Amino acid sequence: MLSPAPRGGRFYFMETTTLPPVAATHDYSVGMRIWHWANAALISGQLLTILFLKVIINTKAAGPEFQKALGPGVALSQQQSRALGHVVSERIWNWHIGMGLALAGFWLLWTLMQALDPAGRRFGARLVAAARRYRLAPPAEHADARHVLLAKLTYAAFYLFVTIMVVTGLALTWADDVPWLHSLEHSVKEVHNFTMYLIIAYIVVHVGGVVWADISDDHGLISRMVSGEDSRKPDQV
């Protein structure tokens, strides 16, 4: 736009740039809160199934436990012991797959939310807003702006991890029915397992960061993600 500027007793017009308003950097909408806590429950449930299979139950080494439970009057062969272990592991894997399919459904819900939400609420807009704030922040606010941007970048990493987990999980689910997926099963499983460790690392960092922020400089953060209500004053947001 053009604005008058005095010079030597006369007015000259100079061109100034009006920056667009910064998009909201937080989203506590009902849809986002449901998506957040449903994902937390489903991912935690999936990790628990892995914990049960690999550590708590360990069906591959459960033969002596089966024999002990049946008593001395019943002798289990190694093949029968493996069959019983397979029944137990199959049931737990079915839970794992069911929760994975539900996670895929919520991933699709998030994708639709991003397409249908107002522009300022979309994650991409909030990430760009955080980057813009960091770039334009005065020195006194630079550290806070960097913290917000890093938080948004970790969320972006999490969305990427979930996308990889969903795609590779679906591929493994139907690997036995689709020949070309079956040929890639080993590689896909390696990516799926590695991404699981990345998500575990993210959960540790995320929970620690949220708790720290809630007790230090962003009081009420956890309650806002539960209720959606922001009791802070406008100058505190």
C-alpha cells in the first residue's frame, strides 16, 4: 500500500508492505483432540502387544510354562507346545492388527481434517507461522520462537512416522495375499520395526517436553489438550 511521508515540507508517497496476519500456532479443536488422544491410546495399545509378545509372554519359550500348567499327567511334544504358543501369539497379533487398522482410520481422519479445516488451523499453516515468527522475532523473543518452531518440527516428524507405520503396517497385513507385497515383506518389516523405535523415542521426548512446558512457562497445556479451553490472557498466548 502507499502511505504519505513528509520530506522537505512536502508529502511523498512511499510503498510499504503489509504482512499477512500470523496463523494460529495452536489447535485445540474437538476433532484434533479426539485424534490426538485416540492415536495415543492406539499406539500405546500396539506397543503393549509387542511388549506382551516379546517380553512378558514370549510364546517361543513358553513350552515349559504350558507343561507346568497342564500338570505331570499330560506330556506336550515340542510341536504341540509350539502350536499352543502360536495360538496365543496369533490372538495378540490380531489385536495388534485391529488397532493398526483403527490407527490407519484416524490417519485418514487427520488427512481429511487438514483438507477441510480453515486455512489458519491446518498444520502446514501453523508450521509456516512458527517459522515466520522465528525469522522475524526480535532478539528478546528469539529463544521462545525457536522453541515453538522446534515443537512444530517434532510434530511434523511424528506425522511422518505415523504415515510410515500405517503404510508399512497395511502392506504387512496384506503381504500374504498380494504377490508383489509378499516379495517386499522382509524389507517392509524392517522399516516398520525401525519406525516403531523412532515413535517410542518421540513419545519419551514429547511427554517429557509437554510436562516440562506445563510446569514451567506454558501452564495449563495438558488441560487445554483435554478440555480445549484456553484460560490464558491474549497476551499470554
